[in-house]
Amino acid sequence: MTNQKMPEEELKREIREYIDKRKVLVLCTSSNNIPRATPMDFYTEKNSFNIYVGPAPGRKVKNMEENPNISIGIYTPLSEGKIQGMQITASGRDRLIFLREGDEEFEKAQNIVRGKRKLLLKIIPEKIELLDYDFAKKGYSRLQILKL
């Protein structure tokens, strides 16, 4: 097994292709060391890796307001015959931006997501880890990491 790192531009293309093929993520939050994993539909900006979700008010929102460190999992079902998955990390209030009607970015975000939402969350990733066993066929490590 190789530890070969993929060139950054190639990795960005692979990440974009992977994200564009998926519609559901698992948002992981925590409060008082109690984790919560919530499946959600998601949308991305075309020229960045920023992610938008429309969270209904509840425990996950309270968790993020209390602890702005999250993790996101996006995976390929094994039924597709591939071993692939993505882990996204975002830490801090400057990377988790809640948008409400009247906020400067709200209308732009509302045009990215499907359906009218009262609350939107913009997630600015700091690290994206993409695992794909097929990378080994190209001479690269199965796990590639992009720090943003």
C-alpha cells in the first residue's frame, strides 16, 4: 500500500465529483460529551466546498450553538460495490454560519437549497478526508486529505 499523495488539483476534482453525486450527509454534533448524528439533505456551492443544510430547530442546532465543532460523514453504500467515504471537519463559529431571513447571505443561500427555509446553515470546511480504495489503482494512498 502506498502513501502517495494525490496532486491538489486532482484531489479537488475527485472531491467535487464525489460531493456532486451525493445528496445526504450525516451531521455529527455534541453537547456535554453526548454525540448526536443527524442525516440531512445537503447542497453545495459550485465554486467552493461550502455546504448548506436547512436544519429544523432542535437538538442539533442547540448543540452547534453550544459547541461549534462538527463532523460530517458522506458515504457510498456498499451495495454500489465500492469502498468510499468522506469525512469533513469544521470548527468554530466562523465556519458554522447560521443564516436567517434578512441576513446578507440568506437569499444567496436560499437559491442554492431546495425549498423555502427559515433557517439555513452554511458550513465552511477546514479539512476534507476522502477515502476511496480505487485510488490505489492510480498509485495513490486510499486516504487523501485536503486542508482548506
